[in-house]
Amino acid sequence: MSNPPKTSRRSALLASVIPYAGMLGVLLLLIVIFSLSSRNFLSASTVTSVLNQIPDLTVIAVGMTLVLIIGGIDLSVGSLLALSSSIMGVVMIDQGLPLAAAIPASLFVGSLCGLVNGLISVKARIPSFIVTLGMLEMARGFAYLATDSQTKYIGSKVEWIGTAIPGLAISPAFLVAIGVVIAGQILLTRTVFGRYAVAIGTNAEAVRMSGINAAPYSIAIFTISGLLCGVAGVMQTSRLSSADPNAAVGLELAAIAACVIGGTSLMGGRGSVIHTFFGVLIIAVLQTGLAHVGATDPIKRIITGGVIVIAVLLDALRQRKRNSRAQ
Amino acid sequence: MSAATPLLRLRDITMDYAVRVLHQVSVDVKAGTIHALLGANGAGKSTLCRIISGLTQPTGGSMMFDGVEYAPRTKSEAEAAGIQIVQQELNLIPTLTVAENVMFGRTPHRLGFVNRHEQRQQARRALDRFGLKDIPVDQPVGELGIGQQQMIEIASALDRECRLLILDEPTAALSGGETERLFHWLEQLREQGTAIIYISHRLEEVVRLADEITVLCDGRHVTTKSAKDVTTDQMVDLMTNSTEATSPVREFQSHRTDRVVMKVNGMTREPVVRDVSFTVHAGERFGIAGLVGSGRTELLRLLFGADVAEQGNLQLNGEPRKFRFRHPWQAVKHGLAMVTEDRKETGLLLAQSIRMNSTLVSLKQRFQRLGWINRSGERTESEELRRRLDTRCNHIEQPVGTLSGGNQQKVAVGKWLVEEADVYLFDEPTRGIDVAARRRIHALIEELAAAGKAIVIVSSDLEELYETCDTIGVMSAGRMVGVNRRDDWSTEIIMRQSFAGYGSSTEGAA
């Protein structure tokens, strides 16, 4: 067959870009289409609005990518976000404590719920689909309970997190989201933790029979997903200026969609955080672009849904081609 | 055998995937003969059989079956013509019952509803016909042992209208007794005029069964001969034409010392493993023989903590501490390694690279600092391992699933060599792999013995145990019924011990 690939520096650099070429192409294509159909789409204000709209979804989707890679799923992310946000409201409004106390509380609650998800699904060997479905209901219930079903207005104390830094056009929340993406990708590709995650998702039994205790890693990944819900909770609270127990209903589906558009396999063993980030961007550009061209909500939904299916279809075809070549 | 026109005639069959895997292969298969197809892994045997049975279409060439043009596009077209195949991988559906599997594709029905009574009766008849009286038809297939599953699959194929039967490594999962029974059926079928294409790496079977042999090498037809004219040594020569494989089998050299490395005391998990005790010394290769279902694999799984023993323990390196492992990671931590029976399900991450598989076991010990993977060290070691095992691949980033069986097995073994263990458990280390890979793995096992490791080898292939072991323990109905040294073992003794645990009848224990 063919020769082993030569690894000169330039080709290594090229090889590191190639995997993203497809997604970058789709993104650019969308931008071109919307620019042509709407005169004022391509503007600084659009860019700012897209960038400041995505941090919470980005952060959640990174966690979701990790969970999907080990062959699990986390349906509770939207509710965990709402619960974390609600806790912030309770801490700041009801208790009158500062933001410096509310943020750790939010992260703690998210992590705790994630840990519970992980412990139950891994230790009791119950499919994470079921466990996190239960958590989706419970966390939402707790959110209503904590806030007495009221939206708690917090105001300027949190708004700065989601507001563009003067002269920089991007918000602290966006910077954190980028940091999470980079950290997630490094975790996945360069560390033992990430390697084991991919291995577990590929063949958990082979991992076990290789003398690796997989349970702590799987539990940690659900906990990370919960922690990132806490992070996203802070972001959303700041964007809405308030703690809202009704926030982020259905966000789990948007996060899964972003992962899947990025080529993450729902069967586990395959996924990339960077690809997921592109998935988030594609969804965000699509949403904003459709709004610009004046699409109604039903049309938006139809097109977004179509894009998800087409993305997965293309990915499946590409995988199949690669597999048949490898035979 | 008459010199009548062949039942199946292959002309210039060519197959291209990414590379050409079959080069204009022409073979005739006569009715009423057993035709052995020989070749190393990757020689094209399986591809050729897939073509004949309609699972794949050739890129060139033609076939005649029973005097008419034959070009099946699906397996059912081939079956309609009277061609059945039993592939190396089992094709049973584990959640369905034995009866549902045996009658699959020809389920008796009335107005679209399954006639369960009829289904059970017909399945019972099919199994009884081949002496499988002890297999219950209502049990889900997944609950049966792999040997029994193989027998069900073969019986199911034989029960269908069939003029040409293709068997790909049918005895790989069978024990001695089951193999005998299979051979008996095959000889009967031959007398009835059925043609049989038989693939096996076990050359003694070929000598015993086959009327004709065809040898393939690198996708090319080497020769077709009457089986009587060829010795097993000549077969190996024809198959490999590499210098390595033609070198004579080396004399057995023992590396056994007196230092006890592993002492197993009364390992028990009812009903499969009962009160098994034995010791393995440094440098000793301890073989375990026995019928399929005698508890050999289960014993290894208990030692390794893959299943948890109800009673019993093991001691390592002469220390008083007694272990009963509850997880494989505990066993690995204390110096055990296990190469599992089923490399695809439990041994390898097929979708991942050779590199990732090679370093999976040792990643934490050898290739990380503060959780950070040492990528260059990992690559170097994987390359080193590839060279040492002579793994045939394009590069180490290739998914393991794209390798041939023998090369996959090298990776499955290799991952335990990076960080050395004290005790190596091998479960069917060379099942279904080609002669060259088999010799490489045997040589490797000897290297480990020479380095003072304690080695346990479970194999259904007695020849393999004779070639590689100092000691052969025999399991029967969950017990270790005999331990034989090289000087005093014989096939007769081992076979007698294999059946000893099953009492006066040879039926399997419940």
C-alpha cells in the first residue's frame, strides 16, 4: 500500500488545519449566503451579537462532547444551567452576598449534580440517558423551588460578565468560553485523561481488560459536564441580568446538535472539542442570519433542523468512504 | 471421485479493494469432494469465499455453478442456488433463541404469524440430526458457550438445502470431541455428493479430511493438488514462500526454574470453575487443555479479576499474601497480564490506531508526566513494538481494525510487552491466525519464558500446547483433573482426562 506519511513541519501544520477545512468552509458559505441576502448582515454589530450570544452554549457543548466521547449523554445540562443560575439569584438577592460568593455556589451546584449523574450511571450501570433525563426534571424542579418560581433581577452586578469589554468587542464570558474550548481540546488530545475517555467510548470492555479502572474517569467527565453547566449558568445570568429558573429549556438539544454537526459520534469514541466549537458557530450564524433575512420562527426551525441532518449525513458518508478505503 | 465436470468453476476471479487482493484466480471444485483452501492470513481465502457466497462481487472474472453462469449479488441468491457459508465470525443473533436462529430466514409461519411449535420441532430435528441433543432450543443463543454456538451455526447451515458448503475455520472454537463430530458429518455429506470448501489453519485436519487442496499466496493461485500428494511441511512451504516460515520447527527448549511465581489455591465459581489449584514457576509455560465449556477461559478470567471468584485465591512470587482480584486493574497492578480469547470484543480498540492500542496498558506507567502524554516516547515505543513483532501495516497511525487477524493479534499481545508483567495469561493466542504470525507469537512466548515469566496458555489446539508448553494441565467440567509434564503426556492421556469430569456419559455437565 502507500508509504508512511512524511512528517515535515509544513505538512504537519497543513495536516493540523485540514480536519477543520470542511467546517470552516460551511461556516464561510453560510456567511457569504447571508451577506448576499441581507445588506446589513456583515457588520461589526452582527459579529458582536453572535459572539456574545454563544458563550453559554459553547461551554455546555464542550462538556457534552466529552460525555458523548465516552459513549454517554447528558440531557440534564439545560436544567443544571437553570438551577445554577437560580442559586446565584438566591445567594445574591435572598442572602445579599456578593458575586464572589455566587459564582462558586453556582459552579458547586452544577458540579454536584454532574457528580450525581456520573455516580449513578457508572456505579449502578444505568444508561446515562435515563439518569440524566431524571436529573433534567429534578434540577428544574429544584430551580423552581429555590426561586419560588420567580425570576430574580440582579442587574449591573453580573451584567459586566456578558458585556463586551470596551475597545475589545468581546465579553469576559466569551474569553472564558474560548479558554474552555482550548482547555477541552488539550485535555482530550494531550492527556492520559482524554486518551482514556476516547478508549472507554471505543470499547469499554477492552479498556477494563487492559487493567484500567475506567469508573473514576467516566464519573469525572459527568462532573466536568455539570461544572461547565455552572459556568454557563453564570454566563446566562449575566446576559439576562437576572436568575431565571425558566432559562435554557431545550438547551441540551442545541448542545447535542453542535457536537453532532462537529462530527462527534453518539456511539462514543470519536469527537473533537474544536469541531464542536465550529458546530456552535454554525448554529449561531444560522440563527442570526435567518433573523436578519426575516425568517419566521417556523422557517428557522425547519432550516436549522435540516442543517443538522445534512451535516450528520455528510459526516456519515465521509466515514463510510474512509472505512471502505481502509478495508 | 469421478472426473466429472466440476460443480463450481472459477475463472480469473479478480478482486480490488484499495489494492488487488485476488489476481485472476481459477479453481474447480468437484461435487462429492472436500476441497481445502490454504493460505496465510491475507492470502485471499476469505475474500474468495465471500465472492462465491454472494457477500461480495468480484471486480473481474466469472463463475459457473452446475454448468450455468453464476453471479450472485446477495447471500440469498447464493443460498437459492444451493450454496451455504459458515463464516469465521459467528452470525447468530444472541438475544434470539436457538430455535429462532436455526430457522432464521425460513421461519415456519401461517398468515404472517410465526408457528412456534413447528419452529421448535424443526430446529430440534436439525440439531438432533447432528447429535446436538443436549442443546435446548428455547435458550437464547447468547447464553451458550462459543463452541456450542459454532456447532449450532454449522448445524443450521447443514440443515438447509445445500450442494456446496463453505466452512471458514469451523474448528477454531471447537474442542476435540466436537471437532470429531463435525468431521463425521462432513464425511457423510461428501458421500451424499455435497461439495465442501474447507478453510483451516490446522494442517493435520486438512490432511485427514481433504481430497484436494488449493493454495493461495498473496491473492494468487499457487497450486491445486490431490491432498494425498502433499505433506504438511510442503503445504507450509507453498503457503508462505518466505524463508522464515520454511525454517524447521525448533526443538523445544525448557526455561522452567524452581521458583514458584503463581500459586493458585482452590479457585471456584460455580458451576463453571470448581476448586482449581496449580502452580506455575518462573520460565514455565503451563498449558491448559480441555473441552470447550470445561471452564478454561472462565478460570483465566477469575485469576485476572475479570470475574470474581466465590472461593479460592492466588499467591504471587512466594509471598504469603493471598489475592482474590475483583477488577482486572488490581491484577495488572500486581503483575498479571491477559491476552483475551476474543481480540475484537475484549482485546483491542479496533477503531483506534496501532499506537493507541500499543500503549493503552502502559500509558500511565511509561508515557506520561503529570497526566501529560509523552507523544514522541509513545511513537518510538510503538514503532519499536511493530518491528519486534513484525506487525504488517502501513504505519502506526492506522486503525487496528484494518489489519489482518494475525497482525491484530500481534498488537493485542504487544500491548502487554511494553511494561512487563510477571505472569502472562494467554487465551487461545493463535486462534484463526496464519502460520507466520503463529510462529512469531510462539517465539515471543518463548522469549517471555526465557526472561523468567510465568506463562499460562489456554488452547483448544493440542498441537500448539505440545509445541510450546512445559506442562499441560487438563480441565474437565470445571476441575483441573490432571497435570502432565512433557515426559509423560500423550494425546490419549489428555483426551481421557478431558472427558474424566463428565462421569460415565460424555454429555456436558449441567
